[in-house]
Amino acid sequence: MGFSARGLPLLGVGISSSLGIARPDFRALRRARPDLLGFVELAIGWRAHTYLPEQLRDDVEAGTRFVVHPTELSLDPGDPPTREMLAGLRSIVDALRSPWTPEDVGTWVWRGEHLGGGFLPTALTEASLEVAVRRASEIQDATGVCFLAENPPFAEVIGDLRLGTFFRQLCERAGAGMLLDIGHLLSYQLARPDDRALFDELPWERVIEVHLAGGAWIPTESGAVFWDEHAAEVPLEARALLEEIWPRLPNVRALCFECEMRPDFAILDELDALRVLCPFPAAS
Ligand SMILES: [Fe+2]
């Protein structure tokens, strides 16, 4: 399956949600401002295929657009996704009419164990890249929709490839798109301030979706580390980076505000602001 941005729908500005928590209440937000909420991105595991399609059938029929964000597909040498996992994911993608699936490149499952709901970022090595290319292709073939490789957050970077090289190679060789996470990119810039080629090498033309979230600087022995914190305010640095990057994205279709546990009114204000800051199409 080759990559083509043509045919992918324009979703605009949306939010992330997890059905396991009460906030944000996407149905209430959609009722309050039906014009504002372009889509809802759901972080879910493959086992949800037994109940999720039924649970969200009315929302899908009523026109709510969903993006399915799996949370257990290791794209590096962690446990490979099983056939059962990929079949479950396919059922969810089909039922929710998800136009693509994004996943952070890293280890989600190791020796049969989920890493506590989180994941480890991939090492930027040729060996990891080989595995990531193979797995991204397999996931894409199994789901029948475009796979978006998301840049993970880094406290420190392991491996000698540059982030831009890794993601350009991964996307081009797997025929995949990219999800560019702004906070994760900030964390990489902090961890590797000497990577001057970053903006020359990232596959901007493959970026279909962008993530923006709150974040915080965490002091460590080797200096400050930037980390996503979805309940926190969006730092000025992240907003500035988003503004700088936006005009470089000729094919971007969606901007997701990751906002679990934020109050609904704050989410609406943020979506309004993002719509002004990031008009679609982003670049001509
Ligand atoms: Fe993200």
C-alpha cells in the first residue's frame, strides 16, 4: 500500500479522548459547538472491538468523526502485534470509519507485558528503523487505512540516527504518513540541541496530523526535560513551534488538541484559538 495524501478527508481541529475517563465529554462539546469539533481521537486497545462499535454506533451515524489511536503496537523490537490484535483493530477502524491510524514509534508491549499504559521511545538506530518499517507496513496492510508514524517524546535520545532521517526513511520505505507531535518534537530539540538538520530532514509533506498538548519542564540531573501533560496549559514554546511549523505542512488534514482532564470551557477556548492560529489548508 503506497502513500497518498489525496483522498484523505480534511478533519480540521479536534480533541483526544479516552472512554475510560469522564473528561472531555465529546458529546457535550459537540452539542455546545457543533461547528467547532472536527473529530475525536480515541486512544484504545484492540480488545475494545467487542463493545466499542456498538457503544459509538449512534455517534458515528450522527456524523461524529473518529480517529482510532491504538496504544499497544510496538514498532520497534518490543513484542510484534499479533494477528488477533490487528484483526481487532481492523474491526474498530471499520466500525468507526477512522480514515487513518497513528501510533507513537516505540515499545508498548515487552515480553507480554504492557508498559503500564505508557511506552518507551524507539532508539534511533538502523536496527530499530528496519523493524519499524516492517511493522508499519504490516499494520497498514492489516487495517486497510493509512498508518501515521508519530514521533515519540524523548528524555534522552539513544542511537546515532537523527530524528528527521529516521522518520523520513520510515515513512518513505513503509509508504506511511506522519503524525507530528509538537511537544514530543520540543522534547527532542531539548535532548539533541545540536541536530541542525532537523527541519531540513523531517518529511513535512507526509504529515497528515499534528498533536498539541499541555506540557511541563521536569528538572533532572542532566538538565530540564520537557514532558507531555495533557491536563496542563499549552506552553508558549509549544504554541510558537506549532505556528512556525504549520506553513511547512502542505498535506495536513487534522490538528488534535490532546486535552484529557481539562475542563470543557477551556477546551472550547483553545479550539477557537487554534482555528485562528492554524487555518486549513496550512500551506499551498
Ligand atoms: Fe501525541
